[in-house]
Amino acid sequence: MAKLKIEDLDKIAEEAKRKMNLREGSGKIKITVHMGTCGISAGARNIMTTFLNEIDSNKLQDVIVTTTGCAGLCSHEPMITVELVGQAPVKYIDLNEKKVKKIFSDHVLKGKLVQEYAYAIGSERIL
Amino acid sequence: MKAYRIQIMVCTGTGCVSNHAFDIRDALEKEIAKRNLQNETEIVNTGCNGFCGAGPLIVVQPEGIFYQLLKVTDIPHLVEEHFLKGRPVKKLMYTPPKEKTPIPKMSEIPFFADQTLIALRNRGMIDPENIDDYIARGGYKALAKALTSMTPNEIINEIKSSGLRGRGGGGFPTGVKWETCKHAHGDTKYVICNADEGDPGAFMDRSIIEGDPHSVIEGMIIGAYAIENVHQGYIYVRMQYPLAIQRFEIALRQANEYGLLGKNIFDKGFDFDIEIRRGAGAFVCGESTALMASIEGKVGEPRAKYVHTVEKGLWNQPTCLNNVETWANVPQIIIRGAKWFSSIGTGDVSVDAWGGSKGTKVFSLAGKVNNTGLVEVPMGISLRDIIYKIGGGIPRNKKFKAVQTGGPSGGFIPESLLDLPVDYEELSKVGSMMGSGGMLVTDEENCMVDLAKYFLSFTQDESCGKCIPCREGTKRMLDILERITMGEGKEEDLLYLEELSNMVVESSLCALGGSAPNPVLTTLKYFRDEYEIHVKEKKCPAGVCKPLINYVIDENVCIQVGHGCDICRKQCPDNAIMGEIKKSHYIDTKKCGKCGICYDVCKFNAIHIE
């Protein structure tokens, strides 16, 4: 290992940012893949790995991917929720790899909602 | 760097490791590979999470879900449900005592939610064996700031106005110590980190080292730069802390490789190195002069401090010794400023450096409390909040009796003073002390005389013997306490005890003797009635002192409720129980060895202590 310069500290921190964001539960964008039995059998795993690969190849640091259980809309699985910090979560349904790539390039990278695959904006109320 | 969706933070502090945390980690690895999740999940070994009573434990990120008391057999189900199907497993979560619903998120568990982290800010968040993790959390930025934009005097002024005081127990203002050392005459000076944590039941320093060793190292480098003419630092750590030593070694090696230690740090012309010195574990070596004698290779005995160690310390050179936790606070003060630090805590330090207690303090909460573990709280918090809010109260609905702060030579504080704010001066006023941060909770089943005897026997044993008041005084005090607990106490013993205590406090050479009588003095002050019952009535109200108690079977309960189950008779190792099945039983007190087995095995509560 070479001797560090002061500016190297920021470089190391930047490189580890993705890891730290995941650890701190922070990050600008959170993608939740619904992986109940219904989601898994409809191919949610493939959806999730596609996201992970896209994040990797685009070298994004502040996107976290996580999973949750069934969202209650089993007939439209696989589905995901995309949440940008400060904005209402958006649910996308009936996904496949092609749709995921579009959601990734439009919504995740550019912050533009993909209207045609979106099912709902916002989330249920919990009483 | 790969994109993961799950990070599993496995606590590998000493507490969890001794509860087989490494087996849990191996089982996780195996199960994750079996489910083909290894490309999506990362397992991170962290330092002590703090909630030692719940170990072995893991925290699953990004959701921050806390799983406790794990067994290897829980892992396949956990991996399948949570990591594969995204359904967190409720039965492995923490449920507060007296409640039914588990709390999934670590940040919402009261034990964690009511803490304020400065010294422990990286706990559970970084891999202590990876310097990049520390840097990613802002590590070594304080050093960069100190070396590039602050003069040594400015650093000292910052530490002074922050109000930081020694966390090892003395509470000496850190900035003042640094300044005195800086002005002391000498071309070669030293800084030392005191990691000789010897208090029974205390594990604050060990956990900081095991969880975040670089914070201590960074603090030392900043201190060395500020004091000037310091090119060598020592970490004095006891042999009984193998994991702490190992993590320090790794951290020092990585800091050296990055050039954060060694020659010309950050190209600013400042040279500094740190070496580890292992202590053999003598309690007295936590005392500054004894510690330095030990580093020099001499017998670890204290000397009279007419000349302070900041003037003439290690090898007769000016030496600045601070405790692990004190050093760990330094980088945060430099980064976030004295104003921020002094906004937390009590009093006002702007005029008088001794005028308040600022920042936070780490305590190891142990004894009769639901949530055993390591807590960091703001100065000024009440003892009641620590014990009941963070600690979750007393187990099994028992009644609180007293809390001992400050380790084996701290005093016992009774219920009536529980609203006392935690502050150096306030704790001293009631006869206890901040100490290094041990906090032992006792309940109605603890005998105060017995506890005073226990702690005095520790300090007596650890007395180095150099000065007579400590060596002989504590011995005679212990004799008296032993007599009292054997039922041979006399009324005048209490007066002798007090007189001896005051003599030892006033005339001992170092703080070991100077504080050893605290448990005796405070129990005499707040629980004198217990001593009097021991002496006058030859009884132990808590039922602890064996020679003063008898086990008695209530024959009615035995026959009517238990139908003479005969279990106690079979279990008694002394054959002291008479009776047979379906008949009532009784104990022959002459034969009874008072082991208490019958009391424990009786399911019908027919046996009581008299």
C-alpha cells in the first residue's frame, strides 16, 4: 500500500460509499423487490439480480436494493417499489428484465417515472 | 466494489465470541452459499455492538433488523425466510421485558435509542480490521484537519474549551494536561494510551479497541502533534485482552502502511510512531506512575507524585497519559468542534476547566439489570434513566437496592439518590466516583456487607504493598468484614471500620488505596442498618451470608402443596433432610452445609431462608 495523501482519504471514502450507504440504510434511491412466494415464483430473483448488475456496471454508489415480502398483489408479480429520497414511492408491476432495464435507465438514473409500467404512486395507510 | 443488497453485521466482540459468534458466522456463510446468495450478501465482522446480554447477535442492513440470542440451528430458517424470501423472522427479534410484540429495528430498541454515541460512533458499523471502513466513516479526517489547518496551540485550545476530561476515572481536564506537558522542559516527550482496564465487570475500553481501534490511534497522533516534541507513543494494554491486542496490532500495521504513522505524516514533516506494551494484568498498573514503571521494565509500583508525570514521566521525560476513551473522543472534537462537544453535558467549562462534565461517558452496565451491555450516554443523564430506560429495569420484578459506579473502588448509591445526574462532581459528592465507567446494579437479594467484602477483597488482593496504609489497612478492614459476615462481629467493629477507612483514604500513596474503602464507606453510610442486623442480631437480611442463615421447610406447604415430593431430600449432598415421599420434610440445621440446592429445586416454594 502506498503512503496516503490527504486527498486519498476522500477517494477511499467515495469508493466505499455504496457499502456504507447500505450499512447505514441511507442512499438517495431505494429499490425494494417484493419477494414473497408469489414474487419468487414469478421471477423476482431475476429482477433483483438485474438491478444489482445494473448498479454495478453503472458504478452507482447511492442506490440500495432490498427485499421484502408479498405486497398483496400476487397476480401482478414480480413487482418492485422505487423510492427516491423526498418523493412518494412508486410501485411497478408485471416486470421482466427488459422493463427493469428501462426503469433503471429512466427512473433510477434520470429520476423520470416510467408511466406505462407504474401501478401506483404512494403507499397504503397503516392504521 | 460489488453491489450487495444485504449486509450482515456479525458482532465479534469478546462477549459474543465467547458465546460462539464465529460458529454463527460460519453457519451463515454455509447457508448463504447453499441458497446461492453469496453474490448478494456480505458478511461483516464488527466490534462489540454493546447489547452483550443479547449475544450472539447480528444486525441486518439496510433495514437495521436486530437478531439476538442466535443459535446455529436458527440460521437455516433465518436465511431462507429473511434473506431469500424477505420476511424478517420475528421469533429471533428482541422483545422488551413484560411486552409481547418484538421490536424489529435496532434503532427503535430502547437500549439503543436512548444512547448518544461519540466514542462508540463506529460500533457495529465498521470492520475494525479494515482501515478503509474507518476512513469511509470520516476517519483520519480530523488528523488531516489538525495537521493542515491548525497550529498545535489551536488544537490544545480546542480540546481545552471542549471540556473533555479524563475518562479513565480521574476526570482531569485533558486540554490542561496536554498544555502542561507541552510546556514541561524536555526535548523528548511521550504520549501513552492507558488500556490497562482492570476493573472487574468493566469492558468499555476493551470494546472501543475491539470495535474501533483507529479512533484511539488517530487521537494519539493528534495529541502527539499538539504537545510537540513527541515522536513515540505507547499503548499499554493488559495481556488478558488478546482480541484487543490483535486488533491494535492490525490497526497499527495498516496505519503504518498508509503512512499515517511513521515518518513525515501527510508530508507535513511530523514523525510519530506507536508501539504496544503488554501488561501482566496487575490492577495497580492502571495507575499512571506504576504503568510507566512497568513500561520501563521495572516492578509496577506507584511512586509519590510530588512531581507529576507530565513533568517527569516515562524515562523521566514529560509524558502525557490518557485513557482509551479519552483518546477516542479527540478526533470527533477536532472534526465537529469544541462548541458542539461542550453543548452536551453539565456545568460550564468556559471559565473553570473543572466546572462541568462535558460530552458522553461509556458505561458497562452489569449486575441485576435486564439489558446487560455497553452504553454511551450524555453526561448529566440520571442514574434512573440508565438503569430503567436503557437497562430495562431489574429482572424478575425484584426490588432495586443500590448501584455501584466507578468499578471495585466506587461507592454504592441507594434508591433515594437515583435521580442524581451522572457528572464527575455529583458522583463524588455522594461518596462514589465516575471511575472508568463500571456500573453494577444490585437488588434486594444482594447483601451490602457481603458486596463491600467482595470488592475490598479484590482491591486488597491487588494492593501492591508498597505503602503501609493500603497494604495493612485494607487487610485489617477485610478481617473485620469477614468477621461480621461470619456472625462474629461486634458493635464497635463498625466504628473501627470507619476509622480505618478514613485512614486508608487519607494516607495511601496512590488512588488504589485512596479509593479502595469507598464501597465500605458508602454501604456504612446508606445501609448501616444491614451492618447492625449482622452485628446485633447475627442475621443476614438478604439471605446471602451463609453462617447467618438457615434453610427451613414449611411443613404445611411441603405436605399440602408439594405432597412431600421428596426431591429436596434426594438432592441434598449433606443428607441433612429428613422425611420420605408423601410425608412432610425437615432440615437438620446441624448437618446442613447451606448449599441452597434444596431451595433451588423445591418447586412449591416450601423452603425459605431464616
